[in-house]
Amino acid sequence: MTTVLTTDHPAWQTTPTGTTVRALRSGPGLWVASWSTDGLTMTCTDGAEDTKPRTITTDPHTLGGTAPAALRAGLCQVGPGLRIPNPSLWDAITTAVLRQVVRAGQARKVYRAWCATHGTRVDTVHGPLAVAPAPGAVLELADEQFTAVGAKFHRTALQGAARAYLEHADTWQQLAPAELAAALVGVPRIGPWTAAAAAADFSGDFTHYPHADLAVRTWAARIAPEYPWPTADTNKKTEAAFGAHWHDIADDGRQLHTLTLSTLTWGAHAHTDQPGGCPTHRP
């Protein structure tokens, strides 16, 4: 059975030759991950190699019978997914903050400009890549430097997150996903959606993802259009209804993780111009 790469993180980009690549920081090392017909390759380009990024696999064939049959069938057509949990909590927080308010396509554009302009450059055989600027560097940026890359709206959230990260990073990185999300909510302009998205990205546990996210709602409705999903609009009550229903169709926490991450994997591989992220993410 063919495994596909889960490319929900905005760092992933596809080269003209069809290779999917990403730079990422893991501990003291800078790594380049590449995915091709030969599978996943990870190479340390700078720093220590002792914290190689880990991977997780998700197989929709293991979903129980409580999930709608059409949804299970659609997810199984894509097959098992392989994802790299974000080894950098700071990048996970940065990514979630930059997804606030904007559509998925715009968030990818801003994230890549943010990293390329203010982050650390990584020269690879696939061309230049970059990782996000460190929290200390973020605090040194002038207001106009946020504006220049399209992150004017996110400036105060990024600066507040950077200050909090420098103070609490050692503790945060030891927390369980639910505890981490709860801690992040205490940072100004980081609300439940941003905190849960960052915790899921970092831990790789999508049991704690914000399941009422428009990405999940959009792809679920696309996969199983005849199923009576709660109406997918921006009404808060509707979001809550969908989130509760999503929990109901998963047998347990592990099934909830598989259902959510497999749906996001399906969306990443869907050939559509439909935005895959919510245009109005709350903090």
C-alpha cells in the first residue's frame, strides 16, 4: 500500500522535478527533509545530528465503523499518511500564529516570506530554503519589517509569543499536548484555536487539534458530500456542533487522531482551488 506525505505544514514545497522539500530545525541541528518516489530522506546540514526529526504514520484503514462509510472510503483511497511532527515548538507556535485570520494559501505565502526574509537560510541541492527566525531575533525586528512580509497583523502576537517562549520554553516542551495548549492560551493573542493547532503540530497528536477548523469541515464535506454534516459556516454554534459531531464519529482518542490527520492529509492532496484553511481563524 502506497504511503503519502502529509504536507499540512506551510514549509513544504514542491520543486520543478516533483520532489517535496522542507527545512526544519530539530534541537541544535538544521535539517532538510525531502520526499520523492524513493521515500523520505532527512539530512542534517548544520549542527548536531543527535535529534533527528521523528515521523508518525496514520492509516485510515484502521478507522472504526462509527465514522461515515463514505468518509472512510474516501480517506482509504488516499491511503496511509506519513507526517513529521514539528520538532521545533517555536516554529509550531509561529506557524499557528501566522495562520490567524488569513486563508491557507496566504498563510503559506506569509510564512515562507517570513522565514526567507528574517529566518535562517539553508542552501540545498533543491535550492534555498529557510527556517523561522528565533524568538530573540523576532523581538529585535522593527514594525516595518513585519509589514514588509505581510505579517503586520501578527506582529504583537509574534512578539508576545517570543517573550513568553524565551521564559517558558523549557517547561512547555515537557508538557503533554493538552497541558501545552492550556499553557499557550495564557499568552496574549493566542486563543484556543492557535494553541491547539500549535500543540498538535509539535506533538504530532491530532487528538488535540481544533476539530471544528474549517479545513476539517471543508474536506469532510468534500469527501462525503451526501452525509448530513452540520452546516459549515462561520457561525460559532455551527462550529461547536461540528466539533462535537466529529468526536461522536470517532470510537476513541486514537481514532479521533487518525480521522483528523487523515482528513487533513486528504485535503493536502486534493486537486482543488478551494482554500484548505479557515479565512477567519480566531486566535
